[in-house]
Amino acid sequence: MHPLLIVIIAFVLLEFAVSSVLSWLNSKWMTHPVPRVLEGLYDDAKYRKQQDYMRANKRVSLIERCVMLVITLAVLIPGVLGWLDTLCCQWSHSLLLQLLIFFGIYAVASMIISLPFGYYDTFVIEQRFGFNKTTQSTFWLDTLKSLLLTLVLGAVLLSVIYLLYSYLGSSFWIWATVVCAAFILFFSLFYSNLIVPLFNKQTPLEDGQLRSAIEAAAIEMGFSIKDIYVIDGSKHSTKANAYFTGFGRKKRVVLFDTLIEQLSTHEIVAVLAHELGHNKHHDTLKNTIMSIVMVAVNLFVFSLLVDNPELSHALGGSRDHSFALSLIAFSLLFSPIDLLLDPLINHVSRKGERAADAFAAEHGHGEHLISGLKKLSANTLSNLTPHPAVVWMSYSHPTLAQRIEAIMEKNNYSTK
């Protein structure tokens, strides 16, 4: 076995071990006492239902992790990816076409492997606990759309990056970063206009009490909101959400129809105040910049290794250099770095969420934000007692108890 392949397998096993330990810690913490500020959120029957929901998801997640581990090892150890790379060379003499065929097959195979778990989650677990609203036809159509979107956008981006590499050599990472940054900015601006309509219908929020309350509250907080849309989230699930998207003239507030159904007008305004807090603190811009920096770092390190023949040989490649095999080998070797960065990225995200909550509380929406968060958590059977290590490692938001305690503290401070 190639020494580098042994390192890659060790990293795959490490990632599996970390995720398994975190899952185990979370399951052990299920019997931990509910925080005082959340007492009464669930009655006994609903709390048992929440625990059953968590156990069901845990079992499926464990099975999925084990299956993915077995498949990954079954692909890596015999050199299946190297065999596929050789096969693509036989199908075309164009290096670019070879690359696109390789990753096209890779993307389709990945989708086929993950599809049974997505189907089971939607039509068994989510259905059993009353969340699923997706029909069979919608599920399969959305799956097909997602696959086609991945193939088209992936092919365009991969082609540009490979052509830059072909003409510029190892310095390609500079212009590749510019291209990726353009992609990220473009979809940050136009995601709601171009991508969302492929899967959901968006309609402007009609004139009435809710729109008037939102516009009035926004003006009080120093914002002028014109583009307020309602998305038919109930087409897929009973779970609710709201988000703020875009920059400048492309700013848009999007409310799920399920959010409007489940919360009062005051609570919706409070949730929106939280989203406006993100906008006030430029969190969308900060996240975009952070994403671009991460892409740049990845591309730079990859540019140092891309021509190393050992990357291709480690995955069973017969050529001294394969851009496709080098890219996959690099992504596997870089996975421990991502594992180390996740806590830092999530820490920054949680800090932004606390600041957005504080912004809503400062403008008098703290009480309604608390009641709205409680309703949303209860309606989604969210875990009230996640293990601290899981929160530190993988939570992009503070826990519900932490958010409520911080808002209450802010309100008390403001009252003084």
C-alpha cells in the first residue's frame, strides 16, 4: 500500500472517529436536566417524542457514517479512483474532457450513494414525526434538479480552474481565487433570484398588518425594506425559517410561509429584527470574505502539491500526474485542517448570532424573540440539551438556552 494512501486512510478514520464520538456524547447527554429557562417548553408526551426523534436521527446517522466509511475504504484501498481515471483517458484524448467525465461520474455516484439516506430521512423519519410535506414527485424532481445544477455549475467552475492551471502552472491559484470569488459573490447576490425559484415559489408579501409592522419596525431600526418575499416552505416541510440575502439593491427579506403560520406578528418582527442585526453588523459580507479567504488558502496549498506524482499514485493512478486524482487526494489530506477550523468558524458564527439577538433586544424585541424562538424550537423538536463539546465543535448557533439567557440579561441591563 502506498505510504500516502495509509495517511489518507488514517485521516478518513480520524474523521469517522471524531463524528462518532460527538454523536455518542450527544446521546449520553440526552438525560441531562433541561435548562431552567426552558422548563415547560415540552410537556411529558412531547418531550418523549423529541427524544424519540433524536434517537431515530442518531441511528440513521450512525448507519450512514458506517456505510460511507466502508464505501470510501472499498474505493480507496483497491485504487478504484485510479482505475476510473485510466478509463476516462481511454474515452477521450482531451485532458479537460477526461477531467469533466471523471467528476461527472464521481458526482453521480456520490448522489446515488447518499440518495437512500435522504429518501429515508424524508419519507420515514420526517414523515413519522409529522414534518414532511414533500411529495414523491417533488422529491425526485428536486433531486434531479440538484444533480443537474451541480453538474453544470461544477463543470463550468472546474473547466475554468483547469484551464487556468494549464496556462499558468502553479501560479494558477491567484486567478482561480478571483474566479471563485466572483462565483461566490454572484450567488450571494442572485441566489434568491436564480436558484431558489428552481425549487420553491416566492411571492411578494401582500399589503396588510404584517407588512406594515415589518416596514415600521425596520424604519425604527434604521432600515428601509422594500423587497419582502414569502417562500412556500410548506411545500417541503412544516419547519419554519427566515433569512436576509444579498447586498445593496439586491437585499431581500425572505419569510417561510410556515413561519407566518406558526408565529404572531410581533414574533415575526422580532425574528426579522434578528436578521436585520446580521445586516447591521455586515455578517453576510464577513462570511463571504471568510469563504473567499478559505478558498484562497485551499487553492494556494493545492498549487504547491498539484504536480506531485505521489498524489495520483496514492489513489491508484497509472499516470504521473492526474489533476482529478490530485484534487481528490488533496481534499482528503486537507480534511484534518477543516476539522480543526470548524470550531473556530462556528465560534465566529455563534458570536454573530449573539450579536444579532442583542440587536433585536436593544430595539425592544427581546421578549417576542424569546417566545418566537421557543415556538420554533418546540415545533421542530429541537434538542434542548446538546453536549457542550458538540456545541463547541459543530453548532453555528448558540443553544436555545444560551440565546434566551443572553437576551434576558440584555433586557435586564437595558431596563437598568
